[in-house]
Amino acid sequence: ALQTFQKVLDLPASDSEMKQPASFQIGEIYFERGNKMPAKTTEEKEKQKNHFLQTVVPIYEKTIELDPSGALTVQSRGRIAEIKHTIPVLEAHVKRGRK
């Protein structure tokens, strides 16, 4: 599925009506992958946090940029807010693990 959505994004003449849903679905795939990452050790929690901040959030931001008034903009903003709400919890676990 990921490759199919990426192909839609790579089409030169594709408009935002096609690209925004493809970008959102890519974000969803990476979001779910992040949720499934092991996060028991400090290193795993740090890796999960970095995955969300460096991979997932930029994909949702790109989704918003493709069509700021598009149907998936609200959902993308919601996912970003959810991730940013979760990050302090991950950071707290990482800091506790380093003490």
C-alpha cells in the first residue's frame, strides 16, 4: 500500500485532490508503525519519539501544505496534536530511564 500511495505523490500532474489523501495514508502507515515499535527501554523510547518527530509529523505537515482547506487537513492537525501530546510522556520516560 505504501508504494502505491508514494506513486500517486510522485505523479507530476496529480492534483491535491489525489495527493492529499495519498500523503495522509502514508502518514497513517508510519503512525501505526510508530505505535507498534517496542518502547520498553530508554533507547527504544528515544527511537520511537524520533520516529514520530522526524518522520510522521513532517508527513502530516506535508499533507496540510498540499491543500490547507482540504478534507484531511483537520485530521492531519489532529494527528500532529496527538503526537505532540504523547511526546512529553515519551520524554519523561526517557529522562527517568537515564537517571
